Amino acid sequence: MPNPADAIEAARATGTAAFSKFMAILQLIADASTPPSIAQLAVQSGFPRPTVYRIVGALIAEGLVAESLRGSTLIPGPRLMTLASRSWERSDLRVAAVDVLQQLRDATQETVHLAVRSGTEMVYIEKLESPHAVRMASRIGTRVTLYSSSVGKAYLAALDAATRDALLRTLTLERFTPNTIVEPAALAAELDATRERGYAEDREENEAQIFCYGCAIIGPGGLPVGSISVSIPLFRKSATPLETYVAPLKSACRAVSERIAPLPAGSF
């Protein structure tokens, strides 16, 4: 006679596998730089095309995925965007940081971002635009690398050495501009320097003509929980960046950190 516990466990395993496939397809659609087709999703996921058709049909029915205007490719759906928006709005970190970010933007007159780690990347969960006419092309939900963005480098530098090195081994270092650091030894040295000075720099490493400063937000246990950055078009970068950008940035991160967890004396 079949064991009921075994049957339940088998059903649970089947359900978990199916859910994982749905999430894999949804993640591919959400991460794609251009809307993918069913054929492209099948290749990228390794799933049979009929399986991808079935998953996409279910995701469309739930509003998590939608057909693009071209009709043959797929984009994140309105329900997914609503869920993401509510998640960002209710984020404890965002709530703790929102007024501090406004003060930082007003003090620097430049675009500020709040980012958290998502796997091997950082994702922006808040952005406040510069009041100047020339602004950043980023948006909430934009994903940036750990190794070439100021928010990513600040996050990595705040980790203990063993955790940082283990995470670095999972990264593929891709060059985005001539300034992107793609040599592991050079990146390690950059992170050591970042940790020593208490802030990170993105010296046109993600995008030409854009300079960013980043600083980590420290949470319970002394671990980084996110980062804040100030992004500046190179043509209007201040001649006194430490006073204009870095000092208020470090003050902002300290203020958010203190709201999340008491900091030991001498931090920052």
C-alpha cells in the first residue's frame, strides 16, 4: 500500500519543480534587454518549446507577462509591475531612507539612488532625480553590476574578506567602457581602497561621462544591507567632490544605518 507521506512529498517536489520553471521564465523576461520570443526563451531556459508555451500562457492569464506591441515578443505584465511597485514602496529600507535621500538630492543637486543586492547584481529600489536638465537614464528596477557600479563596489567592500572573495568568484567581469575594471587583482585592490576610504567610485565604468560615488548602508550585525549613490554627469562634476558629494553621502548612509541598527563607535 502506498505511503501517504511519500505521495505528499512527491506532489510537493512536483509542485516545486513546476514553480521553479515558471519563475525561471518570468526572470528571463524581466531581465531581457529586449523583449524575447518564445523561441529565445526555450533556448535560454533549456525547456521544451511546448513547456515554454504553456508557462507563458499561464503568466499572461495572470497578468504577470504581456505581449509587446510587436505581438511576437514578451514583456513584464501590469500585475508584475504593480507587485514590484508595492514591494519597493513597503520596503523597510526604502521607508527608512526616503527622507534622507531627499535631503541628499537637495544638498548635492544630483541624482541619488538606493540599491539592494539581488543575486550577483544590485537593483535600484528608489531614485530621486537631479533638478538639472541633464539627468540619468536609470529607473527603479534597473539592475547594475556589483563590480563596476558605485553601489555594488560599496556593498562588496563592506563585506568581510571571505564573503567578498567567495562572491567575487561567482562574477563574470564584463567590460562596459574602457574604464571598467575586469582584472580580478585590480578589482580586489579597488575594493580594499574603497573599504579604507569609506566610499566607492564609479569612474565612468558603467557609462561614459557619468561619475558616481557610493556608500554602503550597514544593518544589524555590521553587514551591508544596501547602498546609496550620487550620480553626476562629468561636465558638471564639482571641483571639490569630497565636500560636495562624499561628505553628505556618507552622512546619509550613516543616518539610515542608525535607523536600522545601532552603530558601534567609530563607524564610518
